Amino acid sequence: MQQRQSFDIALKELKLKLLRMGGDIQDAIRIAVSALEKSNIALAQEVVENDIAINRQDHEVEDLCIRLIATQQPVATDLRKIISGMRLSMDLERMGDLAVDIAKSTIRLNGQPISRSLDDIREMAQTIDQMISEALNAYVNNDVEAARHLASLDDDVDHRYRKLVEGLFAHSASSPSDTSQAMTLAFCGRYLERIGDHATNIGESVIYIISGERSDLN
């Protein structure tokens, strides 16, 4: 009985670590996109420097999961919770890396004013922020339907990404001098699109925890 209580406490600790990490990831993405919109190099550098803290959180989650597997020898649902916790952490850590990629793109632009509207990127970022919130809520509440809803949000992100790239190519054709900047913005759109994919991966992990079903929401 005492061993089970200790295990349940450790699982709650795992959940709290992942939620804290997810919140930090959301902040990093918001700051990275804001830095891009404002051509703010100092703000972008903040995202790059803070990535070490996110990596540390990933290592802490991994260490906790390994310790639980080694000492508790979990089976069935308990084992799925731990394995999925490690997968969630990996997806969140990768989101952090992609936020850094957006920040580094801003740094490479070196304060150069953006020559076109960033509405598509801004809208992608807003949808992705919603996706991360819903993915984390689905994880906390064991909500399969919320997890599955991420697929439709991801479709919206993909649509906006295609629209962004088409607009950038059209703009480059009429303004060849802006081609380099357009390529950088296209990469930023791709980074955001990949973050959306990782958010749907979290939804897949939630479904796996609850049902053992392996889903493909991308």
C-alpha cells in the first residue's frame, strides 16, 4: 500500500514537471514570434539563452521516468503513463528547439525591417498556442476527445503554412531583393508547422495512455 502511494506521488510529480515544461515552452514560442514581429534581437537572444533551462527540465523528466521503471517495475497503464511521459518530454523539448530556431532567424535578419505582413505567421502562432494548451489539458484530464481535436487544429496550421509560402514566393517574384528575407520567413513558418506536429504527438500520447491505442493525428 505504501509503495503504491509513493508511486502515485511520483506520477503526480511527473505530471507537474511536464506541465511546468509545457508552460515554459509556450512562453518561449510567444517570445520568439514576438521578437520576429518586432525585429528585436535582444528578445530573440533571450529565447536562445533560456533553452538550457528547458533542456534541463527534459533531463529531469527522463531521469524520473527511468527511476520509476527501474524501482517500481510498472505494468499496463502505469507503464504507458511513464513511457508516454518520456515521449511528451521529448516532444516539448523539440518544440523548444524550434522556438530557438525562430529566434535565431530573427538574429540572422539583424534588425532588418520585415518587408511584408506577418499575419500568416501570427495566426499560425496563435493556433499553435491553442494547440499546446489543449494538448496539455488533454493530458491532465485524460481527455481523448480533446486529444483528437488537435488533428483539426493541425490541419489549420498546415493550411496557413501553405498560404504563407505561396505569398512569400509571389512577393519574391515581384521583389527579388527581398528573396533572402522571404526564405527566412518561410523557414520560420516551417518551424511553427513542426511545432504543431509535436503538439499532435502529445495528443497521440494521451490516447495511448488511456486506451493503449496507437493513433496518427498528423
